[in-house]
Amino acid sequence: MVLPLVVIDLHAKLAKYADYVQPLDDMRDWGQCRDRLPIGAFMSMRTELS
């Protein structure tokens, strides 16, 4: 299966706030800065946590 990939980078916020939880508003803000999400896209979050 091959899907379009969307990556939301959260590592800066997580470095500042260890218990950060991504609100829906962050996803909306991300979408306003870019084109629409492709239909059927896989959304991933970059956290740099291991």
C-alpha cells in the first residue's frame, strides 16, 4: 500500500513542554499554512522521542 505522507513536526514544542498534547487547533493551523491534505493521506508526527 502506498499513501501520501503528511508529517507534523512537534519536536520543538515537546522540547519546551514535555507534557505537550497536540490540540486540534494546531492541526488546523498546519492546514492553513499549506495545501489541503491529500485524500487518504497517512499523518505522522515528528516528536524526536524514543
